[in-house]
Amino acid sequence: MSWFLAPQIQLPLPNAGGSPCQPLVPRVGLTAGKVLGKAHERNRIKRRMREALRRHVDLLPQGCDLIFHPRRILLTLEFAKLEAEIVRILHQARAEVARARVHHPAPASPAL
């Protein structure tokens, strides 16, 4: 399974006097193109991935968008193996976010 990680951009609310909006919550996207099979097969893949992600939502990296691009093998893969792969990816994504924050810390907000 391929996956992509992108930092979320936090913009100030237009009527909040420049103060930032609520803290960013992690978001997940699932792709399922026609190459994965018929609609019922793509839906099954997405349902299985959503369930695995629901069980480990606490591992999602904060302030990031995570996009999963599954392969057809997920149709026949045991759920426990799928779940283990999702957990591995979530740990790896969290490590990447932590590493990026060490090398590129967020700029300090100006004092008001």
C-alpha cells in the first residue's frame, strides 16, 4: 500500500482579528480507482481500511493529511494483517512528522 503525508495549513478566521482557528485535526483520505476492481470490490476495500483506521485513530499524526492508496491484494488479505500494516504506516507517519518538526520548527507567532 502506498501512502502520502501532507502538512495542513492553518489560516486565521476572517472575523477573528487574525487569531488562528481551532487546532488542526488529522484527516485521512482513501483512494480506490477502477484498477482495483468493480464498485463493490472498491467499496469493500475502503470499508476494511476505514475499520482498521477507526481502531487506531489515536495514532494519526496531528496537523497532517494522510492519504492511503491501496492495492488489490487488500481484498483477500487477512484483516489482522491489514490492521498491522495500517498501524505500521501510522507509526512511520508520526515519526516523519516528528522528524520534520525537529528540522523545520514552526515559526513563532508575533506578539500582539
